[in-house]
Amino acid sequence: GPIHNRGCTDIICCVLFLLVVLGYIAVGISAWLFGDPRHVLYPRNSTGWYCGIEPNENRPNLFYFDVLKCAVSVNIMAQSLNGFQCPTTQVCVERCPTDFYAVTPIDYSKNPVDVFNASLCVPSFDLTATDLTVQQIVDQDLCPFFYVPTIPVLGRCLPDASALNVIPSYFSSVPGLPSSINETSNTIRNGTVDVVNGFSARDIGLRIFEDFASSWPWILVGLLIAMLVSLLFLLLLRFIAGIMVWVLIVGVLGAGAYGIWHCYWEYENFKDASISDVGLTTNFQTYLQVQETWLAFLIIISVVEGIILLTVIFLRTRILIAIALIQESSKAISHMMSALLYPLVTFVLLLVCVAYWGATALYLATSGDPIYKVVALNATMDDCESINGTADCEPETFSPSDYPGCSSVSCIFIKYNEEGLFQKSAIYLQIFNAVAFLWCVNFAIALGQCTLAGAFASYYWAFNKPEDIPTFPVCGGFMRSLRYHVGSLAFGALILTLIQIIRIVLEYIDHKTSGAQNPVARFILTCLKCCFWCLEKFIKFLNRNAYIMIAIYGKNFCVSAKNAFMLLMRNVIRVVVLDKVTDLLLFFGKLLVVGGVGVLSFFFFSGRIVLPGNTFQSSSLNYYWMPIITVAFGSYLIAHGFFSVYSMCVDTLFLCFLEDLERNDGSMEKPYFMSKSLMKILNKSNKTPKKRREN
């Protein structure tokens, strides 16, 4: 049994990991206290109230009085505010206006009630009881003097791009607007250029959402079929693994033999054409019409075919061992089906990590009090030129009477304070948030690998199967991992996290220096990225096998990693053969699941498979390929989850098998724990009289 030997490094790493988790929680609480995600989830009106929540619960959309002032390129006030906020009155409205409207010169002599839409005016302004004229209302920005058809985008009423091509001609006579219709249209586009580009994407998104709403039950059916096919494939490997491996090997050799014959046939056809007659040319099709090209192909394929054939001949015993281990893995999974559900636990842990990281990042990004500035909404009026948007104000105490010469002055929200102590530290807290997130994610993955390794190791080391297999092997492995191996798992996760951080830094440097023309620097950076990518792959491989040894012996991470590495290096050929054979089978399994379910979903959602009655009509879908892509991607994730358990089982049983060979000799004192099929392949047997049963 495991001796649970904890090294100093693992103890220190365990304490450090727990401190980081506690700090991570503290950062999240602090961000929750200082941050306010409403800043990005809900737009604010000019007085600082949120649209969509109290007191504007029934008015979720933000409406801009003069969208022309949002164009930074033509508005000095907007430039002085650095584009943080559009310098025009903004009110929360129930619905965005969908028609053209403007106050024409003839309207200035009318009653304001007959000119303006009260639902779009400033909430504190009573249009029916006012004594102000239309001109005074426009000058003080109490009601909009024009608007165009808008649509709600991210809670904001923004111009409808398709409507800007048909602006009414009377807009050219409206005071305050450009005299040219084209200039008006272009200015409005400049004010909303970033969002206008996303209008078509928004329409597509709505249609895709409608497709998901009508087809989600059948998407779930497709994913259920993928789950059943994956499970059936894993269980059948117990009986068909050998047949599949040899069929695939014969198929590869057959494909190579056909390639040799085809190259020889093409070589014979082009006997009269030589490369000396062609010379150098950029038309590569020409080189396929000379005999030297096909002779080169013939030699290359023949050499590869010979290498594969010799490898199969000399490594046939190791291939048989790999097949036997794969069959034994299928048998082990059939005895502990709950192991196939464990990826759901890992998924939930990863989901919690991602959700906590995202929420913490959001709260950190929205920390800080709102900042308000004194802004002249109509800078063309007298005595308004001195107001440049740099003076601070408070909406509750602001009084326009302090600026008697500028009736359009207002106190509007600009941005959020970034000068406080907590706000200045936000960037460092974001970095800590990212590092802790990576560490927690890697720890969750390590916990899953160690748990499954402990469960499958308990199967291998059970002498009489299934009588000696623990009742709840997966739960037992999970509890042992949490009770004894937190430090070891955290240490392995920390090593991987540090490498991932270095890779992220290199990617950041590469992004920032993408325009650099120094070829030496680019070469060095590319080499570093390649080296650390390879290092990350190696560390993942080493950690995986170290966790298996931790689950078997209970020793600390460093000792387990060293023992696992040395054990694998002493059996490197077996490692390569088993790894490639397993990868081949699992790749074929994923191809079978994803391809089969994907083709079935294509025929169903495209209407080629018709259900009786009105159960489902494919013609109701706007984009039938979206459910197909969803089913195919979901099928891949399901297959990957099932096959990752199977791959972990194969790796665990393989290390147990190697340990069994080195520790035991088949005597009464040291009997082999491997299956009878493995002993038969290796010509080994147990001399113990103890009866051994295998199911």
C-alpha cells in the first residue's frame, strides 16, 4: 500500500497553495467590495443612473440626443474627453426610436407639446407644464432636436446602418445639422463606426439563437448518441482491440504497397521524359511528368514501407503487450464504470475556476467611483467656449445657475476613477488573478489524473479480480489524493504554471514586437517559443506519470517523478509502441464518434432524414450548419472526456505492469499481478499454489 511519504518541498508547496487560494478568495472579496459590474452590464444616463435597473427598470436602453457629438473626429469636446463618453444628453428610454425626426424651422413657432416626444426628453423636464419655447428647450438640451432610426445594441440606441442611406431631404434645413445629406450620414456613421460594423453580426447572432431555441432537444439527442457510441467503443475494445490494431497495421502496409506500385507505374509511363528536358520551372505540375520525380517517390515510399515492416516484425511482441494492456484497460473500466463520470467532476472544477476568474477580473476592472465633468452640450452658444470638459462636478449638487452665460451646461458621467490605491493596484491584482487561475486549473487537472490513477492501480494490484477490487475505487482515489497528496499535486501544477506564464509573456512580447524588422530578435523569440512549447509538453507528460507513481506508492512529487522517468527510460521502446498504438486506436475511436454522429446530424438537420408529423422541420432553421457544428464539437468533447479516462487507465496499468515485472518474479513470495494474457505473451507464470480468478 501507499506509504504517503511527504517531502519538505511538498509540504511547503501545500502551504503555499493554500495561502494562494486564500489570497485568491480575498482578492475576489475585495474586488466584490470595490468593483461594480453594473458599470459594464448596464449603461448610465447623463445623471449617473443605470438604465434597466431601479429607478429605470422599465427603461433599459440609453438614447443619445445628438449622436453627431459622438464623432470624435469632428467634435472638440469629445476629443478633450478622450472618447470616454459622448458629450450629449443621454436618457434611459423604454424603446429605441425607429423613425426619422427633426425640428424644422417652422416648428420653432409651435407649442413644444406638439413638437417633441415626451418619452425621449429629460425625465425631470415636464413638457406639458413648461413655459419654455422650442428654441429654449433645444438650447438647453432638454429634448432631442433630431434623431434617426435606431436599434438597441448592448443597451444603447445606435443608428440603424441600413437607414442612413435614405435620410429625408428636410434634414438639410434643420439648424444644427450639416447642410448636406451625405455629410450628415457620414458624420452619424463616424459617431458609431465600431458598432455599426457589428450590426450584421448581431442579426446573424439572433438567427443562430433562434436555431438553437428550436433544435436544442435534437442537439441533446445527438450528444447522447455520441456518449453511447463512445462508451460502446471503449467496452468493445476488450474484444476487438487486437483485430483493430492489426487491421490498421495491415491497412498502412497495404497503402504503402499500393503507393510503391503506383509510383512504379508512373515511372514506366514517363520513361521518355527526363528532368534535364524540363530544367528549372515554377510550374510544379511539370515535375510530376518526369521519371526522376516518380523514382524519388518510389525510393522514399519503399524505404518507409521497409522500416514499418521491419518494425512490425521485430516489435511484434511489444505490439502484443500493448494490445493486451489495452484489452485489460477495457476490462478495468467495465469493473468501475463510475470512472467514466469523473471527467464531469473535473469539468465542474474547471468551470468554477473559470467563472471565479472571470467574475474577479470583471469586478477588478470596474472598481472605482464614477467621475463627472462639466460639459457644454451646445458649445456654439455664448459664454460656452470656456467650458472644455476638465472641471469635476457632482450631479446631486450641480447647479446650472453657476454658469449663467451657458444654458446648455450639464454635469455628465465620463469614466471611472483610476487614481485610488485599490485602483492603482488593480493591474497587479489582475496578474495575481491570472496566475492563481492557472495554478488552480492545473491543480484540478492533476487531482483528476491522480484520482483515476489511484482507482486503476487498485484494480491492477488486486490479485483476485474482481473480489479484491475496492468497493468504491474512484471515491477512494479521490479521498486519498485530497488527504495525502495535495502538496505533491500543487507542486507539479506550480511547475507547469510557471512554464505557461513564461509562454504567455513570450506571446505578449511577440504581439508587441510584431512590427519589428530585426530578423535576429524574431528568430530568438521564435526559438524561445518553440523551446518552451516543447518543455510544456514534456512537463505534462512527466507530471502525468509522476501522479501515477504518487497514487501507487504515496511518495512525494520529486521522488515519484524521478522514479517514473527512470522506469520509462528503462522501457523506452515499450513506451513508444504502447503510446503510438493507443494514440492510433483512440484517434480512430474519435474519428468514428465525431464522424458518425456528425454525418448523422448533417442528414437530419439538412432535411434528408425526415421525421413523421411535425416533430421537427429542418426548413425552420436559418442556418442548419450551426446545430451540425454544435453536435460535432460536443461529440468531440464527449469522446475526448471518455477517451481521456481510457488513456489514463492504459498509462496507469502500463506503469503498474513495468513495476510488476521489476518487483516480482512469479515465486510464492513475489507473484505476478499481471493478467494471464500478459504472462502468456511474456512466457511467465506464477508458481504460487494460490488460486487466482479473473473475470
